[in-house]
Amino acid sequence: MRWMFRGKDFLDLADFSAEEIQYVLQTAISLKRRLMIGERLHTLEGKTLALLFEKPSLRTRVSFEMAMAQLGGSSLCLGPQEVGLGKREAVKDVGKVLARMVDAVMLRTFDHNTALELARFCEIPVINGLSDLHHPCQVLGDLLTILEKKGKIKGVEICFVGDGNNLCHSWLSASSVLGLNLTVTTPEGFQPNPDIWEKAEVLTPLRGGRLRFEPDPLVAVKGMDVIYTDVWTSMGRESETEERIVKFRPFQVNEELISRVGKEVLVMHCMPAHRGQEITDEVMDGPFSICIDQAENRLHAQKALLALILG
């Protein structure tokens, strides 16, 4: 199975098979255990990862840099002031040049088309660290977290609460491949991309899962094993903040919402969290929250991904 990953891009979870995603997760579990016992690895010795950022980052930058370091490789960080993708220099030129100097590229960008264009012209693997359409690395780490906490992914009842954004799209992609039991609840006018939804709606039941949309968050969360939320206003949409706060208020993950679940539930947030908006302090810091665990698992999931793509 390992050879199937060699040199492959990672732009969308839907580009991978269920077996491939499961193999990445099992590799992540193995690498995490080896780290815990202090084993030093040299899997990526001599390999270099370029990190291209158009958006600010904490977890993405630190997790990728530490993943490379812990596998014996190296990384270099390039911000918008150094590169200026599509402005200072054409995207295809950046891709062609980097392919001569490094072994892989991680891109965190606004426009998903930038990631597609970079991958098209770059003769080395390109990893989507976030775009306006997908956030596959985040959901890969989240799947690892659910697997650790529940012992399985299949059959776990997951409810995504909030904006039908890039993160929601990656959950839909995961459902298309793995067949998740996924419920999505968003305000009117903020539903997921219809093309991504329709694909997931067709493929999820074929993979043995169940996908549903429920407009009422208090109804949507009943019987859930996992409640997942994200910021109401993504980077680049700050001008919509005031409007969104009004429309999203009923979708806040708070103690009242948690009480409607009817049983113990895990609460997840990809972070950064706008406390007091999409989630309250009481829930974020409460006994059901596993937000810090999922943040840590970005490191382990991405380490597995890098080891398989470059190792």
C-alpha cells in the first residue's frame, strides 16, 4: 500500500480511497506510539518541504514543521511577502522553480484554484493545507481523533454545526469515501457547496453511511456522538461578520445545545475558536471537549501523510 502514495498530491480527501485513508490513519497511530516511547526516526532524512502561506497559521505551520523535523527532514516557511502567488510571480512559475529545489510543497491559500494550478505545474507533491473550498489535513487529523476516542469511525454519529464552509466540504468528501453517519446543520443561505453536497449525498449511502441536512440545530444534535463546529466567519469574509453573528446565533455550541443530545457527546473545534460566538467557554473548556487532542493530532496525521508521500 505504501507505494501507492509516493509522489501523490493531497488536495481533497475525495481523491483517496477508503483503504488509503485508513492506511494513513493506521500509520499515524504507529508513528504517534513510536514518538511516545522516544524513538528517533530518519524516514525523511535529506527531504525538504516548502510551506507556502497566503493566510496566517498556528497549527498548520507548527504541525508540518515538527512533522518534518521528527522524521529527520527539514522545512522552510514562505509567506506572501516572499512569494506573492499570482501577483509578484505566476503560480506556474513558482511551482516549476520549487520543484527543482524541494521535495514537496504545502500550500495554505484563499482560492482553491491556486492549489489546483500549483499542483498542475509542480512536478512534486502538493499538499492542501487549506483553501476556500477544502481543508483535508484538518479532517484527516479529526478522523484520527475520533478513531482514538471511539475505537472506530464507521457508525459514529457526527453533527457539523455552523457554516457550510471549506471544513464542512472536507467532511462531506470524507463521507463520500468512508460512508460516515453525518448530519449537517447550517443557517439558511449558508449551506455547503451544492455540487459537493450532491456528490456526498449519492456516494455516502453506497459506502454504508447516512447523510442528512437538518435546519434546526436543536433537532440535529439529538443522539449524536460528536458535535463539530468552526468559526462563523472564515478568513477573507470579515466584512460579513456582523450579519453572520445575527444569523448564526441559534447555532452556537453551548450548554443548552449539549443538553439536547441526550447522552455524553464529544465536542470538536478545529481552532482558532472565537469564544462566545460559535462556542462558549463552558463547552470549550468543559469535560466533553477534545479540541486540544484534535489539534495535537494534526501533527501525527500529517506526519503519516508526509512519510507515505515522500518516504
